Amino acid sequence: MKKKILVEGMKCENCVKHVKEAVGSVEGVISADVNLSNKSVIIETNTEVSDEAIKLAVNSEKYKVVDL
């Protein structure tokens, strides 16, 4: 399954790395493709992953999910 989220607060490639690692650490996520220019993340999962789990992971890195 694929899911697109929008993340506020990313400003550089280091931010991209942090968001990618945070989302990738969520159980069930098999890939996270972060696009800095449009502030989006395409997440691919192999099971159902809750929106709340993704939000918590992104928020833990001090970024904000603005759309799921």
C-alpha cells in the first residue's frame, strides 16, 4: 500500500534524512521517499499502518504532518 503525507518544517537534505529515518522506523513501512521541494513523503507499507504512528514518528523529529 502507498500513502502520501505532507510534512512542514523540512528545509534541507539533513531534514529529509531525519524524516526518512523516522518514517522508516515505523513497523510495517518498507520505504519512504521524501521530496524536499514539495514537502511530501510517499510511504510504502506491507501492512496497514496507522496515521497516528506516522504522525508520532514525524513529530518525534520536530517536524509536523500537515496532511495524511
